[in-house]
Amino acid sequence: MSKRILIYIIIGWCLLTIIEYYFIPYFIVVLLWMLLSIAFLGMAIIQIIKLGREWRSLNKLRIIKVSVFSILFYLTFNQSPVNRLIEKADWSILYDRRNDIIEKVKRKELNPNGSFNNGICKLPYEFPVVSNGGNDIIIGREMDSEELIVKFWVFRNFFEAPSTYFIYTTDENKIDEFDKLITKDPDNNWRIEKNWYRILED
């Protein structure tokens, strides 16, 4: 395996990670990363065995291969640090677009338009998406009140499994609820700035 192929593998892994974050459903992600973890672990073991056989004349490229496949195995098996990094970049890059959407919701230019009357508003699908898993948002309003809650999916799960959101709200009851979640589980829930939260909801 040449250095060029090794570079292609690293680039491919980076692109796949970004595609997975935005587009691939959870049940496919689990299978995909499990297969990739096994593949990278196998390649790392093969390179370690070859390195052991060549210990008298250490090959620099072999050491690089061992390092690359070991790191890719770790980052594939434990996706959390990588996803958190992408999430932070995603929040910063799309900050203005999400705030523009909030202003449109406040002016009632954007309203729930899903077929099940469950608060879902389907946004035009364009990249980069502001809400993962389909570019839908959830809009909630209190009756006879200006209180508002808008949810953007960070990680959209299926069925009854928990999903993760960027949430904008002016509802004091919701803010109190989120503050309690933050106290209970600060690793998965936190306040980003005034009215904005990152929340893992059951």
C-alpha cells in the first residue's frame, strides 16, 4: 500500500464522516461504523505484524501505516469526539441561517406544514442543511401567547429513541426544564447562548 492510497483512505474517511453526520440514518450508521471499525482494526493488526517482522530495519512508512490505521480505528469506534467537533463547526457556520429562520418563524412566514400536524415544518432541501435528517424543523407556539420553541435536529433518531437538537425558545417553562436537564446531564445538554440550547431529548 503506497502513501498515496493511505492519503486517499484518510480523505475518504473524513468525507464519509461528514456525509454520515448530515445524511445517513442511525440504523445504517451503526452497521457502517461497526464494519469500518473491524476493517481498520484488521489493517492495524496486519501492519503491526509486518512491523514486528521488519523490526531490524524499521520502515518509516510502515510506522505511519500502523499509526494511521490505529487512529482511524479509534475514531471510528468512538465517534463522539469527531461528531462533537463537526457539531461545533456546524453551529458556528450555520448560526446566521438558523437565526434568519427564527425571525421568519416569529413573523409567521414559516409555519408547520407537515402532513401529520405534529409541528414539523419542511424547509427547502439545500446543502448545508440546517436540521439533520431531512432539513425539517419543529415549531411550537403557546396558545394566545408569543412564547415560541423551534427545534433543529442535530441527530435525528427514529421511533422512540432519543434525538438531539439545537433549540431556540422564549418559553420560561421550557427554559426551566432545560436548566434541569443541564444540571442532570451536562455532558449531553447545555446552554449555548441566550434562548439557545443543545438538548438530548427522550
